[in-house]
Amino acid sequence: MSSGSTEAVPSQGRMDWRAAVADAARRMGGSPSDEEVTALTKALAQAPASDHAAVALRSKLRIRRADVADLKQFMGKEAAGSIMGFGPHDGEKFREAVKAYRGRLANLRAAGQMWRLASVDSAALERVVGALLKKVEAYERWGPTGELAEKAAGDVLALRVLVEREVRGMAFWELSEEALELVGERAANLEAEFLPADPADEEARPMMWVGGAAVLAYWEDGVLHVVVDVDDVPDARTVEGRVPVEISMGRMVLRLS
């Protein structure tokens, strides 16, 4: 179903920041980089102060960025490197370094549990931190040098990368989804258009076009008819291939999908 030639175009300034947010959010992967997070932050900074949802999301993103920055001391390459490079006569120093690193990982796991209190799923992070702790124990068992120690050290470094990936994903991926939802629904509502019935066409019906859905409402034979056509609704707004619909009439609410 086409919207015809009467397309409603919102003011360019109002839509620029939404387009920027959508573009930045779509570019963010499962474990967003600093550059990708910065791009979304800058895009949200263009939103007007009157858009409270955008302001709230921007604040949440700023807090998450600060959290990740604080966690770098526990999960960064430098932290893992603190237990590397010891010689065969540095056993005591090596064990002290491993003990300190274990404490850092414990703090990292605790941070994940705190995020869980904020309804963030930290189970994957806790699993990978647990696996890293086991590799650190193996490394300590073999000592700072030797073939087995080198393999254990390599495993520690590889798992450290996974830990950082999980932290970044846990912190930012959900926010990129929130950003897409914010600009997607609001942009659709802002671009909604009303097409009145054509007086020259007796079968024409008045229609509202919003977010790919066509809603027709008209009187016929003493009955108010409401028709909802969702064939052109984007897949992003469907749930398991269906479009959730809620129709309110007075105190009665009808939910369909």
C-alpha cells in the first residue's frame, strides 16, 4: 500500500538528530568499540532538552561509559600483563602478582553482579571471568616459566579479550537497541500522515498512514468501521512475524497480534 504523493515531511532540523542516532546505533555491534559508543553519544547530544527520553538515554550511556572506564583497571591488557614476564627466580614476586590479579578479577565479577541488580544480564560475563580465574590458577600452578606456563599465559590473554568483549556488550548493546526503538517509533509517529477521502471517488475512505500501517476509519450503514492494514509494517516492528495491535474504545482495550 502506497502512501501516495501527499507525504508529510517533518522539519529537517528535528529529524537530523534522529537519523544520526539511528545510523550510530545500527553501526554498533554486539561488543561496541569506543569509537562506536562515542558516535552514539554525539548523536544523542544533538537531541533537544525537551525530549526527555533521549536525555535519559544519553545520561544512561554516560554512566555506562564511566563504568566501563573504571573496569579497565580490572580487565585491561595491562592488568593481565602484570602477571607475565617473570623469570625462574621470581617465584615470590610472581605469586604476589597473581594474587593481586585474582583480586582484580574478583572486583570485576562483583561489578557484574551489581549490574545484574540494574536488570542487566551479567551471566555471560560471570562465566567468562570464572573461566579466566581457572586459567590463572593453572598458570600459577606451572610457575612463571616453561612450556606449560607459556601456554597457560596465552590462555589468560585470550580469555582477557573475551572478558572485555563481554563487558562492552553488556554495557552498550542494550542501549543501542533502546536508541533504535526511541528514534524508530517516534520518527514514525512524526511522519504520520492523514489522507482524506477523495470527494470524487465514492469508494474512497479516509486513511491514516503511520509506520507502515494503514488505518482506515469510516461510517457505513450506521456502523463505524475500522480497518488496519499491516502488510507494509517493517520486520523490525514485528514480534515473531506478527504486528502487535492495541485498539482502545472507551474503557475497553482490545489487544491483537
